[in-house]
Amino acid sequence: MAVKVESNKRLVVAVIIVAVFVIIIAKLFYIQVIDSSYKFSAANNVLRYITQYPARGLILDRNGFPMVTNKPVYDLLMVKKQVVPFDTLEFASLLGLTVDQVREAFVAAQKQKGYSPRKAVTLIKQIPPEYFARFQEKMYKFSGFEVQPRTVRSYTLPIAAHLFGYVGEVDDGTIKTEPYYQSGDYIGVSGLERSYEKELRGKKGIKIFMVDVHNRIKGSYEHGKFDSVAVPGKNLTSTIDARLQEYGEKLMQNKIGSIVAIEPKTGEVLAMISSPSYNPELLVGRDRATNFKLLQQDSLKPIFNRSIMALYPPGSTFKVVNALIGLQEGVLFPETRYSCYGGYTIGRGVGCHNHPSPVNLIQSIQVSCNTYYCHVFRNIIDKREFGSVENGFSVWKKHVESFGYGNKLNIDLPHELKGIVPSVAFYNKYFRKGGWNSLTIISLAIGQGELSVTPLQMANLVATIANKGYYVAPHVVKAIEGESIDSDYRQKHYTSIEPKYFDYIIEGMDLAVNGPPGSGSTARIAALPDVRICGKTGTAQNPHGADHSVFFAFAPKEDPKIAISVYVENAGFGATWAAPIASLMIEKYLKDTITRPDLERYILEAKLLDRRAKKK
Amino acid sequence: MQRKSNILRNLDWIAVILYIMLVVMGWLNIYAAVLSDEHRNIFDFSQRYGKQMVWIGFAFLMAFTIVYSNDRIYPAFAYLFYGLIVLALLATLIFGRVVNASKSWIPIGSFGLQPAEFAKVATALALAKLMSGYGFKLSGLWSYVKVGLVLGFPVGIILMQNDTGSALVFGSLILVLYREGLPGWVLAFAAFLVLLFILTLIYNTSTLLIFLFVLTVFLFIFYTRRYKDAFRITLGAGGVSLLIYLVSVLFHLKVSLSVILLVPLVLSVLIGLIYAYANRLKIVYLLALFLLVTVGFSLSTDYVFERVLDVHHQKRINDLLGIENDPLGWGYNVNQSKIAIGSGGFWGKGYLSGTQTKFNFVPEQSTDFIFCTVGEEWGFLGSTVVVILIASFLLRLLKIAERQTEHFARIYGYGVVSILFFHAAINIGMTIGLVPVIGIPLPFFSYGGSSLWAFTIMVFILLKFDAERYGAY
């Protein structure tokens, strides 16, 4: 009996031992086989993903000249746990910072999202190579710091800031919507950098390292089997002619306004100048934020891209559109003549300047007669077949819009505005239905009133005239990594005007520039001896001050290679400033030499910044 | 010569082979845990695997010495060994070196010895000596006091060294007492108190009071089958609680829930005692006592937990029970340990291919957390094999202990099994989050000379007894 009890006790002990080990095996089974979460944690523990940042694609001009390139900078990372106290003053002076800036950077770094004292976090961004070289020599003194090479933009010439736009760090909103981006990535914020972001950015690579508990790298993971190489961004070949762009910006110095030059046959933008501009280098590197603020606060709005965002009344240049519509609608014939005695006197009336009278169609363009176009405009709107003012206006509006007015031309730049072509509904609301007629809106005859266009649309109009009836949507990039861009930018958009009518307009524009002295030609100042320029002046009244000086032209007449529009804000007559600027640009582009140094000096020395709001 | 060959033949080779397998596996895992690209030579004695090789060599030498020396010295000098080790423990307390907040090391050159490891052997021997003494019977207060004294000295000093883990190991000797006459219900009651301790930390007092009351009523029904009386007392207690509650609401008194429950509980105990006296039911006295003790225990647990235990013990227990979650702080060890073992999967990552252990994510990975390397590199398959090997070894030693004809040898054998069992179960349990973190080594696996030698000596003294038991006749 006693023996049996004792052997029972041995059994109890054995059962306890077995039971405990069975529980252990069950738990092992659970955490090793059933629950997979530990495997993820293990990977997170051991693997460190280091992003390999690609260099952004270059931007070349139409002749292959590199305008936008990259330069190396260095981001300094720190692993807080490994940082030992160091000489802050030396650290700061090596990096070209103040001690306070370094302290602030430390505080900011530790406030970053996802901060961990064991992880490498960015401490100081975009250290220029010259500072980095000095720092690197002394880096052994500072433990816990790592370096991440990056590239930022570098500009060969200080031009075309609006076109290129700038690159900034990606914001939280974008990170949420676009999974490609991670905190600290760069992204094109404006200009070409933005519209071609996908092509320019390239593809980030990743290197996977194994790290120990102190985040020290212990070697590459699986011999780099899962690593990927950074793919550099694609190079863009721009349609811009760097020399022309540079020259245009020079001509526009100390003036407010815009120049847009287009190759008519292809729609390629040869130059796009918005003045005042800024050196694109200002928005690169460590001082970007400071400089951006300064530019933003400037009263002349240098960041604002006037070429595609400023809305101006087209002024007298718009007369050619009314002439074309009149011809198309059969209310105007080349031989139609109207007398002008200093203005159109019906209704509110429209004044005119002194010129020979009466004039026919071609002469009306040559001398830019306001009276003539008041007749033409009223004849269109009040054409009997239309039945009503509203119908007449609608037909007119449709024709105008076929020139690309009132709609975006869809240039490959962000933030393009579409301009304003008023609608029947607008006037019905403004005046009341039936409360308006062709006389009420007579300003439209000479490109004033409720009409607004961008300089780009103006350039596109003159390109359309050069092409005798069609335009190709203007664009600033012609090839990506050697491959030409999509067919949207090769399609011809025809206007609703028959091509034959354009000849009269071209003749008029030819005479406006090349007419004999005393014939009333408005733009004789723009004439070039061996290139036949066709142009039209404009003097756009506006509520901001003195009239805008407007001119558009194309050349050579026989085989147009360049169509150009020039706006100089609050500068006065079109012939005074805009016409010579256009003429110099055409000469520069077609001849590459300037034969009229006096004219050039006259433009370069002109300071037209203080003319705003003079006329109140 | 004859005697020597007998010894080898009589040695329990199953146990010896299991021992060798465990030691070799242990070394392989220490090698895997410490290995880095800089040190590849397995004889590199600057590294732990190199040193462990030396410790293993010494361990084998000790095993040989024990097998070939006289086994009578152990019963004869059991108290002497015990005395010496108590002195060594005291010396450590005074002259020792502090490692991981425990002052449990005696420095010898650049190495150190942990007397606490050897104290386990000596205490097992002393306990065996005491309980195998002529006329000793484990009944009556005096016998328990003697046992308590033998255990008390080393446990007390080790606690003073701040080495709670090692002190707890001596608690496992309750299995020896059980084998030698301690009633089974004491073992069960001890287990119940441990459970209750855990429950108190998880659940609030009120829930536990209700639980204990219901449990007692069920036990009453189980032993007496008096359903009606059980129903009456439950109803009565419930009624009293309700009454107190209603009164407190009526007179806007703030009476805590514990009081609402405690009053009927005490009343029930009183009624129970009268009931037991009237009906001459001895079991009801015991049940009343059970209720009183357990209620008192659970009420005092919070106090004990907060006042008696150190902060790091509290944190470890709370972490285990999921009361506090702090994977980078107190829970870091266990969390990383579970990640390492869990990431091993079914097949494991392959020998020397573990990433967690190799890159030092698991603290103490070659000592207390060596099982992580097993779990990560050898997977569920390998871990199970190791666990089964350890269990087999323990069961084999249990069989050996039981077959001893000599009381001293048998009691000592049970001591060896208890201590090894506690070490293995608690160590593996803590690496997989089954028990709170208690810093004790995994026998034969963990890096360290002291523990390996102590366990080797412990096991081989038993094997020597076993081999000699034929000679006794």
C-alpha cells in the first residue's frame, strides 16, 4: 500500500513535468507557427531601408544646350542614441551655420514624425559641397552622424525661372495621395518641374541593409538580392532657345510685362519671358525658404508668370480678328472703305488718331483705324441673317473662340489661365436681357471692354495668322529623353475662318511695319532691312495706369519662322516700346546679330517700372 | 580494475547521453548567438563560445572525478558542504561583485563564480541528509521547522544578494517534500494560491470575493451533497448584500462594493461554523477556514505586491499579465525574445542564420535568453526536440531517483529533478512569455561556468549513487 502511494506520487510529479512541457510546446506552436506577426516584427528589427535618390532629368534648350542640371548637396542625418556631446561651435561653423541654428535643428529633428532615437533622422538639409568637404575632414569628431548625398538643381544661365519652376520638399497632403512619395522626397512645385514631374523625377532605388540593435550596419541583406538601383530622371529637350530667352529677359529688364515667341508651324515656344523675373538659383538649397518669402512679398510679383497668368485687354491687335470674322461672315470686303474723322461718333463714340482717310481693309490695319472697326463690328453683330443681337454676338463669339481665346491652349505648364471672352448670358445679366446691342459693346471692336487674353494667346493668334488659319497648341517641351512628345502637340487646330482671308490681314500687317513714311504705318520702328516683318501694334487701355504697350508680329513674311507677342505694362503706345522689342527679338532669332545698337540701347536703358497707376 | 569497469557498466548511459546531447546543443547555440564576422575561430577564447568550450571541458572532468571517487563522502559531509556554501554566500554578500543589480559573484581573476549555483547542490544534499536521518518523519511542526531552517539560510542570503530568481528555485523543493510525505492537498493549495495571486492582479477584489464564495459553495455541495442548504446560504448572502446596498442608497451612504460583499461573507463563515457544529460536519470547518484564508490572501495580495516586491518584479509581472504594455521598456526583453522565437517559424531560419539573436536584439542572449537562438534558428521543430530532450532527461532522472533504495539518494534525486525542472520550465517559459522574467539559466544551454558545473555536479552525484546502488547489496 505504502509503495503504491509513493509510486503514485512519482506519477504525479511526472505528470506535472510532462504537463508543463506540453504547455510550453503549445505556446511555442502558437508563436512560431500560428501567429505570423512576430515575423514582421523581426524584419522591422533587422532591416534598414536606405533610399537611393535619383538625379532629376536635365532640361536642355532646343539646340541641346543644358539649361538645368544638378549639383550635389549633402543631408546630414543623426542617430540620437549614438550622438555623444560635442563642440557645438565647431560643428556649426564647419557647416556654415550659427550655434542657434544647430540647436534649433536638433529640436526640430526630434519633433519629426516617426522620430526614434535609434533611427537616422535628417538633421540638416542640403549642405553645399564646399561646406561638406570641410565638415567631412572633421567628421570623426562627431559620432552618431551619417551623410545622405542628394542632388539639387543648378542653372547654367540665370534665366527662365518661371518656365523651369522650382523643386521643393513634398508635403504631407501629396504623400497621402501619392504613394510614390515619402517624407523628405523632392517634387516639382511649379513650372516644367511640376508638369513633367513624373518624367524628371526618375525612380528611387532602395538598398537594404541588416542592422544590429544599435542600428549599426552589418552588411547588405541577402547579398543585395532585393536592392534596386536608382534610375535617373529623363532629360527634357525644351523648345526654348536659350540665347533668345536670355536676350528677351535682358530687353525686358526694368520693365513689367511679357514676351512670348512661337515657331508658328510647330507651336514650339521659342522664348517665354515674364518680367520682372528672378534668378532660379535663389530657390535652390538652404536659403530657398527665405528667398521665396522675399520674392513673394515683392510688390512687382516676380514669381507670377505673366506669360500664361496675366490677363490683358488685347487692344488694337484684336482688330485683325474682327476683320477676319467680317470677311468670313460676308459683311466686309477688301475694298470696303470707311471714312474716319477722328473717331466713331455714334453712341458713346470711340476716338481715333490722326491718319489718312478714308481707308480700305488693308489700310485699316496699316493705320489701325478705330472707326473702321466699329463699322465692321456692328456689321457683324447686326447682320440681318442672324435675326437678333444675341445671335449675332454668339456667332462672333464662336469665331473668336476658334482662335483659342477664352479657353486654355493647354500648354505644358501649370496654372495657365483661359482668358475672358464675354458671353450673351454675361451681357444679359450685366445690362438685362434686350438691354444691350452692338453699340453698347462697341469697345470689343478695338479689343477693349470685357475681353482678356494672356500674352501666350496673343502669340498664338499671330502664329495662327502666320499659318493662315491654323495653330498648333503651344508647348515648351519637344522631346523627352530624345523621344518626341505626344501628338496633341502636333495637331493643327483650324479657325472658323477660311485661309484665303488671312492674306489681306498679312498685307495689312506688312504695311503697318514696312509702309512708306507718311502713309500712317503704325510700326515703322520695327522694320528690318532684310527681313520682312509683319506686325500690328496695340495700345491697351487698362484700369491699372498708363496704357499697356502691345505689339505682335511674325517674320519673315514669306516663310514665317517666328511669331511673337510683346506686352509692356503701363508703357504707352505699342509702337514706342513693344514694337522695337519684338523687332530686336526677331532679329536676334533670325540673324543672331543686332544691327541697330542704338535701338537696343534705347530699350535696354528704358526704365518703365514707375508708370503704374499714373493715369487715375 | 574490476570495480572501475563495473562503474562504467552500471552508469545510466541513457541519462549520460542525454546530458552530453544537451551540453553540445547548448554550446552550438552559444556559438550561434555570439558569432560575428570578426570572430570565426571556434577556439577563440576571447569569445564566449571559446570560453564555454573550456567550461565544458572542466565540467566533463568534474563528472569523471565524481564517477571515479567515493560516493560516501556526500552523505558524510553533506552538512559540511552546506556550511561551507552558506559561508561562501555570506562572503559574496560582503565581497562580491555586482552584475545586473545582483551581488552574487565572487571574482576570481577576470572570471567570477556564482556560489548561489553551488548552493543548490549543497542544499539538496543537506535536505537529503536531514530527511534521511534516523527516525525523521515529515509530520508535525518540528520536522517542518527543521526543513524550513535548512532552506531558509541559503534562500535568505540569496535574497539579500538581490538574486530573487535563484532564491525562487529553492521553492521547487516542495516536490521533494511532497514525495517524502507532504500531503497532496498542500501542493494543490499552494498551486491554488499562486493562481489566486495572479487572479488578484488581473481582476478586482469584488469579483474575486464572489468567485471565492461561489467556489466554496461548490466545494460544499461536492463534499456534502446538501443542495438545499447551499441554496439557502447563497440566497441569504445575496439577500444581505442587496439589503446593505438598498440601505446605503436610501440613506445616501457611501458604502464600497467590497464592504457590501465582505459583510455577508463573514456572516456566512459564522453561520457555517455554527452549522458545522450543529451537524457535526468536519468538512465545513475546513471550508470556512479555506474561505477565510483565501479571502485574506487576496485582500493582502495588493499590499504584498506593492510593498514587498521590487518595482522591476512588479513591472515584469504586470507586463506578463498584460496589465502594462511597454515593449521598449520593461517588456523589451520578452518582446524581443518572442519576436526572435516567433520569427523562427516551423522549420527555423537555419543554423547560424538567425538575424534577431545575431544582431543583439535579444539581451542576455547567450545566458538567460539562449532559448531564443534555438527558437529562431531551429524553429518549432528544433525547439520541440530540445524541450522533449529536456523533459526526457528529467523523467529519466525521476526514474533513477525513484529506484534508489537508499533514502538519502532518493531524496537527493528528487531534489535534483525539482531544481532542474524549475530552471528549465521557468527559463523557457519566460522567453516565450508564459512566466515573468526571472533571471535563471537554462541548464546545460546557458553560457556560464558556474551553472554548468553546478548542474553537472548535481546530476553526476545522482548518477554515481545510481551506479553504486548495486554495490549496496
